[in-house]
Amino acid sequence: MLGTFGLAAVMLRNVMERQGEIAMLQAMGFTRFRIGRLIITENGVLLVWGIVLGTISALLSMLPHLLSSGADLPWQTLGITLFSVWMTGMLASVVPIIRARSVSLRDNLSAE
């Protein structure tokens, strides 16, 4: 969960650094809704890949223990936890989207 909040900070920083690009998309006719959808798609893909790779890494690191002792994984709890991390990450995408929607077209294009 802590990593998810770190992801939110990185996403917000990414949007702030790309204000000129977002303003250019607005100038080319992209609606604020489409820009928001683009940002949430980008963030969602990063989030899913992080969850998948982290889960695979954790399961691989536990593999010797699981094979030697015949331990059983709590699959339902694992699924609920991973879903909670995904939901938290997607909710954390809201702040960067709000920030992207407030990008001033005129100010950012004149600064480029």
C-alpha cells in the first residue's frame, strides 16, 4: 500500500512535468475527458504491471518454502489484498487527472 502512495506522487510529478504536452493535446482538439482517460490508462498500465511483477517476484521468492513444507497460500486473502492495492492506485490517479484538467492552454504553450 505504501508503494501505491509513492506511485501517486510519481504520477502527479509526471503530470506536472508534462504540462506543455497536455496543453499541446488540448490545442490539437483533445477534450479534457480524453486527456484524463489517457492519463488514467497510462497510470493503470503501470500499476497493473507493478502488481503483476511484484506478485510474481514474491511467489518466486516463496517457492522453496512452498515446495518444501507443502504450505498452502491464502489465495482469497491475496486476491483481496491485490485488488485493494489496485483500487488504491486507481483512486490515487484522480489527483493527477484533476491537475491535468487545470492546465492552462495559453500559459503553457507560450512557455514552450
